[in-house]
Amino acid sequence: MLTVKVSPKFQVVIPKEIRESLHLLPGQRMQVVQYENRIELIPERDVSELEGFLQGINTEFKREKDRL
């Protein structure tokens, strides 16, 4: 587990190991969520990064007989 320090301006530095593994970039926006007794940072992703994430998903379904 990594530890960070809160600066006098309430800023923290995300450790390099985590920045690299999550491919974070300077200026990238993060969502901040308070969950119970902790803070979670969720990176916002560009829509272009979603291209192909549904590839291979099964889109077949059976309709009910009374539906068109």
C-alpha cells in the first residue's frame, strides 16, 4: 500500500507507479467520490477510448410472441 501526504493546499500527488499503470495524463479530469470513510478518484476517459469495448458482445435475444 502506498502513502501520500496532503499539502497545505489540500493537494496530493498520485504515485508514479499508479499514474503509469492507469495511463493518467497531466490535466486529466478525475471524479472524486466519498464512499463511507474513504475518498475514491475515478479517471474520466475520452469517448474515443470506448471504441470497440463492446466487440464480441452477444446481441441476440428472443422476443415474446406478442411483440413485433
